[in-house]
Amino acid sequence: MKFALMPNITKDDALSVALEVCQRLDELNSVYYISDVYRIHFESTKAVFVNEDELLEVCDAVITVGGDGTILRAAKSAARLEKAVLGINAGRLAFMAGLERHELSMLSSLIDKSFTVDNRMMLNVRVELDNKILFEDNCINDVVFSRLGAMRIIDILVKCNEKPINVYRGDGIIISTPTGSTAYSLSAGGPVVDPEINCIIMTPVCTHSLFSRSMIFKEDKKLTVTAANDSELALSCDGGALVIIPEGASIHICISKLTAGFIRIKSDSFIDVLNSKLAQRRV
């Protein structure tokens, strides 16, 4: 197999971890590619340097080094080409990481192909106005709707298959995948959902109500989000740049045709990962 190595060297330890990954891949006589952008940092390795635009085209799988954000960005790009990602943690939590720094000896499993690939559902998000698509993206974790500008309460109307559910008055809402249920949705009081279950999770954020709770929808449902009562909305997919929602626009969310593939080398179950990653945050 040929690998694309995608490090996030803005992380404190990512460069040193990435160099250790290169050393291990060199010992395994693996072919791996790195973007020309990072040539100066990896000239001592046996990496093949290519144009960043070609990186995912020439590989069979992707290895990232960084935190969850690094893994998310790589997995979204790799999903379009149906290629799987192995995340190596060089951050703090890195819930989606497949290996920790002290486990790099297990990279040999990539060579003898003794690994599995977890295919995770994604959400398709479209902003439409007057039957025109103004914005479209696919997200692995979540799409977050929030206020634009002043710190004030906003009203968001949510429909399921065109039937109104509620107008949520508060700071916003999160619509997530099961993979994203352990991210922002969890912090906002949402449920933890096993990523093997395909469903859509909606979690209100700081709503001005005593009875506002998360809802879980079957995977074939389609949600529609619009601003109510002249509220100004913005959205962000997987923590990306804010997209301003024009007045009168509707946002449609459904399960995507794409899936994100994550390489699993260890035999840890979802509960094992949940316990180990969140144990440090228990009080």
C-alpha cells in the first residue's frame, strides 16, 4: 500500500510524531507521500514529495498526525475518493485517532493488511434560496447553527420531512452524526450514540425553555432549518468557516451519499474508546 502522510505541524508535538511515523514507515520499506509544502521538515526521510493537490490521488490510504480537527479535514477530502484514514494522535483528546504516539510499532498492520475499516455516515448540508443551491457540504461530525453578530437569542424553525417540529429559541442548534455525538453535541447535553447506528441527532444549544431536549431521527429523514422572527443565522460544518445564511433561505440536511472510512488497527470497542478518552474529564 501507498500512503499519504498529512501532518498538522502547528500542533506542538505533531512534527516530532510525524518524523517518528516516517522512521517507522522507512523501516517497513513503505512508500509514502508528503506535500511539497512540508519538504523542508522531512528532507531527512524517504518520503516522496508531491504537489498537495495530487496527494490523495496517488495514495491507497491516508495517515494523519494531529488532533481531531486534522483527522476530520483529511477524512472529508479522502471520502470523496473513497479512501480510508488512520489518525495518529498528536493533540489532546483526538477521539477519532486510531493510534497513540506510543503505539507506532503497530503501523506494521498496515503493511500486512491486518486492519479493518469503519465506515461512518456523513450528513449532506445544502443552503437553498429560490430553488438555487448557494452552498453545499458534507460533514462527518456536525453542522452547527448559531447567531450572527450580536449576542442575542435567536429563533430557529426545524422541520422533519416538511412537518414542523419546533421553533427553538436560544443560542442555536447542533445537527450531528453518531460520530459527532461525542463532540459539540455531547458538550451541549446531547446523547452519546454508537457510531454503528445510522441516525441524525438534533441538540438545541442553551434554549430558553424548560423542556427542550435532543431528538434522534431515523437515517431516511430530511431536516429543514430556517430562521424565524427575523433572526440572523450562520452555519459551520465540522468546525469550518462560518457561512452566513441569506434572508429567506432554507437549509436542508439529510444523510450523505458519501461515507468516511477510518482505519482500525486495535480491537478497542466504542465503549473502550469512550471510557479511555473521557476518563480524564470525569469529576
